[in-house]
Amino acid sequence: MIILSSIRKYVFGIVIGMAVGLWFGVNIGEGRPIYSNPFDTAAIKKKVKESTDEVVKDSKKVLREQLED
């Protein structure tokens, strides 16, 4: 009984620790504050918009160079 109780505590601690670590790890990997929501879709949309704007600017630059030749 005592062993089962202590095993249950360790497993519960490991599960909670993994969940919190995953939460913090995703935020650190995305470059956001640690306690922010890792499932925030606004941040994902912002990142996609920035990358597409960059692609459009690069495409414009290449097309202008091609037309000048």
C-alpha cells in the first residue's frame, strides 16, 4: 500500500512536470513570454503574414530586376 501510494505520487508529479515543461518549452521555442498561451492563433497568423509579406517583397524585387534587363 505504501509503495503504491508513493509510485502514484511520482507518476502524478512527472505528468504535471511534463505538461508544465511542454507549455514553457513551446513558448520559449516560439520566442514568446514563458507564461503566454502556446495555443494562441493570433501569434501564428502574425508570423504567417510577416513571412508572406517578405516573400511578396522579394518577388517584386526579382520581377523589377528582370524587367530592367
